[in-house]
Amino acid sequence: MAGLRLGPLLRYVDWETATTATVWVEADRPCTAEVRCADGASGSSRTFAVAGHHYALVVVTGLTPGSTTPYEVLLDDRTVWPPEEYRFPPSTITTPPIPAADGAEGAGPATVRVAFGSCRWAAPPAYGHLPGRTDPVGPDALDTLAARLAADPDAVRPDVLLLLGDQVYADETSEATRRRLAARRDLNEPPGAEVADYDEYTVLYDESWRDPEVRWLLSTVPSSMIFDDHDVIDDWNTSAAWLAGVRATSWWHERIVSGLMSYWVYQHLGNLSPAEIAADPLHTAVHATEDATEAVRRFAAAAADDPTRTRWSYRRIFGRVRLLMVDSRAARVLDEQRRAMLHPQEEAWLREEALAAPGSCDHLLIGTSLPWLLPPLIHDAEQWSAALCRGERGGPDGRWARVGEFLRQRSDLEHWAAFPESFGRLTELIREVAQGPEAPATVCVLSGDVHHAYIAEPAPSAASAQAAAGAPTARVLQLTCSPVHNSIPAPLRGSFRFAWSRAGRLLGRLLARHGRTGTPSVRWRRTDGPWFGNQLMTLTLSGRKAALSLVQAKSRKSGTVLELAFDRSLTDDTPSSFSQSTKR
């Protein structure tokens, strides 16, 4: 008799027809997985097998637009979800209303609520929300959000949850996971207490997604995901020297292949639309064999060897909101003289999608695990180290180049700013999208990684040519939210505050001058933050209006709660436009 091992996760809800969705499940043996909705919609799929684990991504069809319907999951015609005596509300699928035809009376523009954050170290499920129980890294914001929504049936739920990286920590395992790893191998041998293979990756997802509150939340709020470094290893793909060093180890090949295998199965597959799933050759291949392990392994090994052979980036449409989720880890070019955050094909895809169908979206969201606009000192330090490594001071084999590489690896200097050409091209692309009569109302870059939250935006110019001509210009914002559940030591908090300070800016300018980094392509300012703690941001988008809120999980005598730290409109102020000033 087949049982449900993990899931269900509601992944994709179609906003164009509002009639289809996808639900991901993991079973404990081969079976047929079926989703049945109360309104008659349904879908089924045979499981596929990878390394002894059994998965299905069920495409649900026949949903009613503008509705919320409960669903259940059956394995071989036996109901396995919801479980008996389930203490949470029913898992549901909510579809958006179909917009009224041009000229017809309608209910107005659809409101889209996008919650996002990154860096979630798995919470020990035993802590729950019990008073007096202490979580070692503080209360989990995602877990606390789930408990709040489950307790209040009238609470407004996000339309989508964007998880912007570090959904699992392959290199920082919990005590419970280490015990499981020690039961199968000697942790004194590399890679020690880090995960070594695909089966150990499944332990991480079990730990993260079995948490009862989070399991319910992911069953009822659609999610979109992208990896960051800890999904594989800290500072993944920092530089060519870093890659050469890790490739020389005995364990790296299995780590990267298993990491990409598990990412495709657990995260990436659910990012795709039903049409993309049907056209995906690997999805077809895994269903054509009893054991798809080798097919997925070959795919992952090829992707690790040549990033141009696959695309992890993807597009989602939510009415008149366009999301472009960008792979800023695996798609890098690390050759020092051609260094790029995105290889040429990936960069061309991003440009094409960002500029497609002018006037068709009111808000463009660019999801990238790594912030585009950083605290100024960190930005300048990254550009400085990149300049040293490519030989601006003494050549690529000189002493300064070695200093630059040492600091780059030691200090995590590997964000967009550490790829200066890519930073400049992304800046120009955003500028191009944001200007002109058909520009969206906002262009928001959504990021995490840096274990604090903040809002930054390009500083307004005194008078750009287009502003003088009266052309509309989108408001451009860097929205950074991290962590969802992790810690940040007090000294590091102080370092981030200093990096945003006037003194930090002055030190950054000295580094930029020493590195001969040239004229900055944009200047920016922090408008709000920094905030520290376990937190989530939510964008509320309606027509050409946008608002942002930030909540933080706090421990109180009665348990954990979400406290509002920020709530403000983003579109009532005068939109910003880029400046070519060299001052920042």
C-alpha cells in the first residue's frame, strides 16, 4: 500500500487561463498519484523513480477561474492527504479571476500578493510554537506565517511564495541530520558532516518540508524557487581558482551532481508550466523507464560540466505582473578575463524576456538570489577585488591579484558587483525597461543572501533627457529580504551597518580609486532598513500601484508571532530615474 512520504506542494497556478495547476508529491513506492478537487477538477500521474525515491508532478485541469477549492491526494485510489484527524485547514487551490474584456465592466485590476525571502535553515520540528522552547537561530518566519494563516481563516494569503535560495543547507547540517549521516558513513572522512550524495540530499528536504506548519503552507500557497550557494556549497562558483580547488577534492563531483539532481526533482520541476513540463525532454525520459536515476544523473553531470546545456532561469506571469527568476549561480563564466554572472545565452534570455511585449506588464520583478544593489562599501570592495584579480595592479599573476583572490574567497565577494561587466549590463537593461511611454510602474529586483533586509533605489537624477520630455519612468527598487530562518552574529550586523554608513562609503571610494574601477554606471541610496532578524517581505500589486510590507518572527511569552516592521506604498512618490553621476 503506497504512502505519502513528502508533500503535497502546490507549485504552479496558471494565471492566463486560471484552469490548471501542478501539485508535487513524493510517495514511498511506485504508484499512481491523483489530485481530486471539490469542484470536480482533477489530474493524475504515474510516479517516476530516482535513487529509490518515487515522485510525481500532477497537472490538475478543469479548475474554476476565480475560485478556491479544497483538494485531496490519492495514491493508487487511496486517500493519503489530508491525513486523518488533520489539525490544519483543508489544502486548497486558488485561481485568479479572468480579467474582463476590453471595454467591458469588471471588478478592476487583479491584486497580486508576492511573498519572498531566502536562507531558511530547517527548523527542528519539535520546537513548534510552544512557549519556553528556544530555537537556536530564532523563530522561523515561514513557520510562523504558516501558523498565523492556519489559525485565521480570514487572513489574506499570498498568491505566490518566492523562495530565493538556500532552501536547504548542504554544507551546514543540523544535529539531527548529522546523526542520520553518521549512521551510514564515517563523518571523519570528507565531506564530513556535509551531505555527500543524492540520498543525503533527500534527508535535507525531509527535514525542511516535513515541518507540519510549513508542510500545510506549501500545500496551499503556490511556490516558485531558485537555488543559491548553500543548496550546493557556500560561495558556489566564486571564481575559477575556487572551482579548480574544489574540483581537486575527492567528493566534489558527487556533491555537485547530486545537488543538481535533487534540485531538478524537488525544486525546478515545479517551477515549470504544464506546457513546459510536456516539452521537457528529461521529464519525458524519467517517465519512460522504471528507474530514472541514470537519466537524471547524466543530465545533472552535463549541466555541471557545461552551464549552457540547461537553463534554470524561468518566467512566470501573474496577470500584468511579470516575474523573471534568474540563475545567478550555475550560469556564471569564471574565466578571469571573460568573467560574467550570466553566460551569453542566459544573458540574452534575460534581455529578451525583460523587453518582450512593451506595455504588457504593470510590474516587472527580477528574482535573483544575489542583490544587484549592495551596501556601497561591499559593492566597492567586490569591484576592487575583481579589478585586482584581472590584473589592474601588477598584472593577473602579480601579488595584488593573489591578494584580490584571497579576499574574494575569504570575504564572500561574489555578488553582481564582483562581476563588473555583468553588473553594468544588468543596470543598463533595467534602465532601458524603466524608461519610455510603455514602461511598467515598477521594476523590482528581489534578492536575499546577505542576512539582512533593506530597500535601495537608484538616486534620482537632476534632469534626464526623457524626464525633461515628460516620458514616464518606472520606479526601480532593490528589495532584499534575508534570512527566513537563520542567524547573523552581532559583529556582522555591525559590519553591515558600517557598510551602509558615510564612513563606509568613503572607504569604498578609496578602494575603487586603488582598483581603478572606473566611473560607476549608477548611484543609489538606501531608503529603508537595514532590518535584522528572521523575516519575509510581501509585495502587493494592483493595477499600477504597489505596496511593500515586511514582517519579522519574534519570540513572545505566548509563543512566536509575526510583527510588522514596515508597510508602505511604493508608487505614491515621484519615480526615480538613473543618474550618470560618479558620486554615490
